[in-house]
Amino acid sequence: MTTPQVWTLTAEPFDSPAARALWRAYYTEVSDRYYLLHEGRRTDPAELERGVVDHTGAELAPPGGRLLVGRYGGEPAGTAGVRLRDAGTAELTRVFVLPELRGRGGAALLVRGAEDAARALGATRMILDTRDDLVEARALYARLGYTETEPHNADPYADHWLARSLGQGASGAPGQGTIGAQGQRTSGSPGQGVS
């Protein structure tokens, strides 16, 4: 009998080996998607390297931020970051799941884990921005209760700004997973996705 695969989430340093590898995969994908759509080419390797190096994720370090690394079957598979923008508002960023592991509930679990992290930082509202071409992300955020708002930044690559009230308490709805005693979040049903 095969042991079912489960997602686990742990807070990790933004510069851990797993976090760095997942950041590179995320940045490569979103950059290539942008350039392929707008210029018919992939990202120039030197430009890609500059982008990866210039955006370290240091703003996701405690005390004002958290980076969650999702593992599927024990292997690094995705990330979600949160950083405080003010005392009551956190920003969701770097939500990413490796392409081969999408559709297994990891993205929703990562977002819910980031919401829990934001609550722990004192936030009552989560904001984010995304692009038109990231249709999968926009669908995920809508499904999780995020709604369009006025722009909260001047990011030239942002096309949509969204927000969600974090309310009170944890997001431990059925199938959403819970934070365990070891600080890990696990999926509610082994082998079952949330999406």
C-alpha cells in the first residue's frame, strides 16, 4: 500500500535553499510568461538573473513578514509570503506551486497558511496584486474570497488589486488544513487537494 502524499507548510528563512530554488522557479515562470505574451520571447538570462538577485525576499523575514514553504510528500513544492504594510494590513506575495504539482490543493493551502501568518502578525486585512495573464492566480483568489479593490501601489506590472478581510480566528475550515504543534500546516485529507 502506498502512503498518500500530503502537503505541509513551514515558515522558513527567505534565503533557505528551498526558498531560493522556489523563488527562481517562480520568477522564471512569471517573467517568461510576461515576455512571451508581450514580446514573443523568453526572459533574457542576464535580466532574469538580475531580477532574481535584486528581489531577495528580505521583506518576508520576521518580525514584519513570513515566508511559507509548502512541501508535497516532503519535497519543496511551493511558497507564499506575507509582509505587513501597516498595523492592520498584510500583503500576500510569492504564491507559487511547481507546475507539475498544481491541482493538488497546494495553492489554496499556502494562501490560507499565509492568512494565518498575517493574523499572527496582527493583520485584519490581506491585500495583493496580480497581472491579467495570471488567470489561474486570479481564479484562486476569487474562489478564496478576494475581491477587486482600488490600486494600493503603483507597480507597473500589476493589473488587478484585491483584498480580503481576515476576520477573527484561524481559517481552519474543513479541508483547509490546520497548524500542528510543530508549527507545520498539513492538508485536511492526505492525498486530497483543496482546489
